[in-house]
Amino acid sequence: MSFKEWIIPQDKIFFDLLEEQSELVLKAAELFKEMLREPENFSENIKKMQHVEHEGDEIVHKMIHKLHKSFITPIDQEDLAKLTSLYDDVLDYIDSVANRIFLFKIKQHDEVIDKFAEIIEKQVREVNKALKQIRKIKQEEIEKSFKKVHSLENVADDLHDDSMVNLFKEKDAIKVIIMKEIYDFLEQITDKCEDVCLVIQDIVLKNA
């Protein structure tokens, strides 16, 4: 154990909760892709997604409860709360967009949604990697993941812009309204993933 590790409190429950939350967000991103590949099972999968989202809420509650009871934490309490809350937003947004697709009965294959789902899953995998490096503050590894998440967010921005141009050529006004909301939601998920990385990066800078 290094001197720094010795003087900093090593309450592993905070890291355990962050990693548990991260695995749930990854599970949600993978499930979202599966929903799109298997529209015939969408009803069953939406229930699985809701269960994952509820598990995510439980982790947030555990984290907040633990923070309130702890005087000293391995990293700043405010940063832990912010990181947990932001990553819960990613999970909530994935659940929300899946639910909208289900409620609006969007059964026809949509290439834009598929591409967003692919980007989101890749981003979440990188965030998952970065979160697992926080215990030891592995700055170089976290930076690699952050760059990939940022690059994917740029791809998502371009995809959103292109999808808007094509969508507004559509003559069905109701379809335009529905699909715009879904595309906007998906693009916001990619923004949220980048926001999570910025918080992780800030934690690393404070504790390196």
C-alpha cells in the first residue's frame, strides 16, 4: 500500500456502488440494442429494462444514504453524489427512450436509432472502464476512455444533425414530432455520457 493510499480512507463501499451502477447502465445499453434487434420481444424486454432502472434507483439511494452517514470519504462527497446522479440520468434516459419507442409502437426498423444504440453502448463500455480505474486513480487509462467517449459524442452530434435534415423532409407531421423527440433523447444520452466522463476527469485531477 502506498503512502497516499494509507492516508486516504479506503471505504470500498463507494467504489463498489459506483461499479455496480456502471454495470447496470451497461446492461441497459446492451438491452436497448437487443430490443431493437428483436422487436417481437419488445414487450418482454421493456419489463427487463424497467427492472434494471429500478435497481439503478436503489443504488443511488444506497450511495446517498452512505454519504450522509460518512464523515470522511475516499473522494469528495460532492463529486461522488454528482457522479452517481449523472450516471443515473444515463440509465433513466435509456429507459425513457425505450419506453417511448414501445408506447409510440415504432416497430419499423430505423437505421438512425440503431446507430445511436451502437454509439451509446460503446460510450457506456468506455465509461465502465474509466470508473473501474478510479480506485487507483489510473489517469492514463481514464484519459483514453474519455477521448473515446468524446469522439463518439461528436459522431452522435453529426448523426443527429443528419437525421434532422432527413426527418424534416417527411410529410407526416405526427411522425416528425415523434421521431424528433426520440432522436433528441438519444443525442442527450450521448451528451450525458460525456458529462459523466468530465466528472471522472475532475475527480482524477483532484486526487492524482
